[in-house]
Amino acid sequence: MAIQPNPWLDALQRQLAQSGWRSVYRKSTATLALFSDSPIREFRPLEIPGGGEAVVATIERDDGDLNLLLIDLPSRIARHRDPSLAHVESLITKYHPDLVIGDFNAVRQATRLQHLPRGYRHAYDEAGAGWSYTWPVPLPVLAIDQCLVGPRLEVREYVLVSGIGRMTSAFSRKFATGATLP
């Protein structure tokens, strides 16, 4: 899959390289981007019924593969969230990712996000610090971007960082290297 030119993603890739990442690997779709300092072996887009997008990805790490499910759900205010969140739940059950990260456009208190598949939990609840809200910018009051952690990982740190034009959920390399893999 060829990387499409995108000035914002190109700038972020340069910034990561300048911040000390030994390598910067990047894969993206129209709505989702993944940057890693380890090779990205799998990057498979999936459709979400009713709109939205998901990506199943695998990062090859020295201590074992890290399996991801990236999420971007529709943002229309009047949209009922439960069907999309039910589909995300089915993807978690099917693929068993270590991390589920993305723009859920649903608050952490949504019913489907309160009853996660067995072994999954909210990264912010495990080790979050600071303001947990991500929308609307510039003064976010709703936590609609989520990071769910699977049973193979231990969360050591979770922070939210400001992106260009919006808040984006992110985790430091400390979090990634804090993984406890079999």
C-alpha cells in the first residue's frame, strides 16, 4: 500500500524522526494513520456497517507482535452509537487485539463501553493522568476518543496529547514498552 501525500502526516512523521525514534514506519487510510518505531507487518482496513472504518494492524516488536484494532466511527450527533459499538465489540471478540484505539465518537460511559469483552479495560482508567476529555476543541468536555487494553498488556502510562486541530489519544513509548507479552 503506497503512502498518499498528506502534509500533516508528513510533518508528524518528520517530528517523530527528530524526537529520537530510530525508525518511523507509517501506514494510513483516508481516515486512520498508524506510526510505529517498529515494522508494521499487517494493516488491513475493515468496513463498519452504517459508516466508519476499522483497521486490524500488527506491529513487529522485539518482544513479540503487538496486535491493534484502530477505530474511526461516524460523528453525526443524531446518530445512535450502539450498533457501531456492538460491531466494534464483535471485532474485538474476533481479532483479540492487544490495543483498541481510536475515535469512537462515544463517551466512555456509553453502555457498550462499560461492558467490554472479558479482559479488556480502559487505558485511562488503568493509568491515565490529567484531562481525559478530547472533544470539542479548544475546550474538550467529552471523552470520545478511546484506548482499550487487552489482557496481554499492562498499562504503565497513558496521556492525552494535543494534535493539530483536535485532541488525539496517544501513548508514549513507555506505554508500548510496558507491554507484558508471553
